[in-house]
Amino acid sequence: MKRPAGKTGICRALPWIPLWFNICLALPLAMALASTAACTRGTSADAASAAPKSESGVAVAAAAPATPSGVPASNNTPLSHIDSKRAFQYTREVTAFGERYMGNENHKKLERYILDHLKGDAVEDDAFTADTVEGKFPVRNIIAKFPGTKDGIIVIMGHYDTNYWLRGTGYVGANDGGSSTAILLEFANQLRSPSKKRDGYSVWLVWTDGEEAVKSWSDTDSLYGTRHLAEKWEKDGTLKEIKALIVMDMIGDADLDIQRNTSGAPWLLDLIYSAAERLGYQSHFYAMQGSIEDDHLPFMKRGVPTADVIDLDYGYNNVFHHTPQDTMDKLSPNSLEIAGDTILETVHMLDQR
């Protein structure tokens, strides 16, 4: 799960927009000047402030972000491309494990699957026991490190668990959990270089655990893995080395529309859009915006520049999200390619800053 923030002041302009998602649609500027009604609700885009833990409006972006300062609009660097068919196959294999909530046997099998794909890489564990409203659960964040020539770290995260409260329903989380696990495995393929360091910042891939609520999403019942990891990295000084932290979540939807999650660093959100523009994918980004709670929050609250890459409008009226209908037939390798290529390009643009 990940949920929008702020439950008051909700506006809704069109009936086909999911009500629970509380989307505020803003009409074009010209119509607004003609006194057409538009609904607005301020949501903070300040990366240093934490989003409130209830739901808020998401509005259509009024204009495309400007090219971030310090990064050329175009250059001669080869464009980034993942192997989308391979990433889609990873998603299929992850989904085939079935329910993967914390502590169950399928979850343990998936851990081994991820580690098998990282053999030969520098891998660390952040393992602990989470005390939840449903008892104690083992939690394991898996971290793969790909060293670079520049001082500093780019972190890319994606969760691999499914919901404990959906156990026994046949829920397999193909998009929510499956796609994020798979895209990180494909990123590892692209970053892996046995003979040399990458020309840029070090990149750390983190398969996060315990993102989903055990019972009902709240400050204390969600984001178990990243809350623990953020605290750990704050104590050991790692947070100070992070140049950017990007979360990948629900990026396999065949009808891909990445929201601009305003709970993040505006310059990093703009950089991602610039990367999408360079690749010709901008139509899949930022048609809507608003504050969404996800694995980036514990780091954002500690001052780390973050961005959440997420499509939180999954099927008509969000009908597939957190239901047994979250299955492979709703996904597309093209969507994985769009999201994956854009973030690899973002990494390359970060290297140039």
C-alpha cells in the first residue's frame, strides 16, 4: 500500500476519477481565466516537511517542469534502455510465488530468489524483528551496492512484500510489489560491471520489506523496513552521503500514468520529468499531482532529497489495487520500459550534476 495524504478539503471534478484517491482536477488556465470553477487544495511540495497521515487531493499539473539548473536539456550521452522483456519475466516469476507477506514461506523463497540474482554483487542485509499490531514479524531489507567513481550515493528502492491482511485471498501483488521487485533486478543487470566502477555516483539498490501495513495503514503500521533503515543510516552517517533517493512502486500498470508525488524534492521530481522528456516518455508523467505516502517518507523527513515514482491509479476507479485482481494480465513490459529507462536516465543526469 501507499496512500494519499490529507483527508479534508477534497475536490472532485469528474465522475470517472477514483473517489478514494481524492483527485482534484484543475481546468486549463484559459478556462480558469474565463471563470470556470476549479478545485484547489494546497499540498506541500517542501521536501523537508512530512506529509500528514490521511488523504489529500491530487491535482492535474498546470505546466511541465522546467529543465533543472545545472543539467543540459540534451547531450551526447547514449539514451538508457532496460531489457523490458526480461524485467517483465522477472515480474512474472516474482508473482508466481503467490502471497509474500512478512514471515511466510513464500516471502522467504522470494528473498532467496533475489539473492540468487545478486550473486557476485556486494550485498548487505538490514534484518530485524518488527513489533506490529499482529505480533512480531521478521523484516529483511536487501541492499546491493554498485560502486562509482564520484563521492556520494544514489539510492533506488522498491518493496517486495505483499499485505498480511490480504493473506488467504489469493492476492499476489503483480503490480504492487511484483513490478518494483523486478525493476530493481533489471537495474542490477544494467549497473553490474565486474571489471570497473561506474562513471558516476555509487548506486545502491534496496529491496525494502514491510512496506505494507499489517492491519491498517498508520504512522506505526506501515513502512517497517524503511523506518528502520532510515534510522540506521542516520546513526552511521550514510544519510549525509545520499545525493538522491528514488522509490519505484506500482510501475507495471499497462495504462501507465506516474503521478507527481509532491512529498519529495521538487528539483528531483523535475529532473525525472526532464529524463522522461529526453526519452519521449513525458506523456506518462505528471498529468496528476498530490501528496502520497510511501517508502521515501522516513528519508524525506530526515532531509534526504527523495522522489516517489508511482502510478496510484490502477484500473477503473482503482479497482485492482489491493485485490486478487492485481495480476499479470493488467501489466505491460512497455510500462516497465518507460519507468525503468526514465530512472536510469535520471541516474545518468544526476551523475552530471
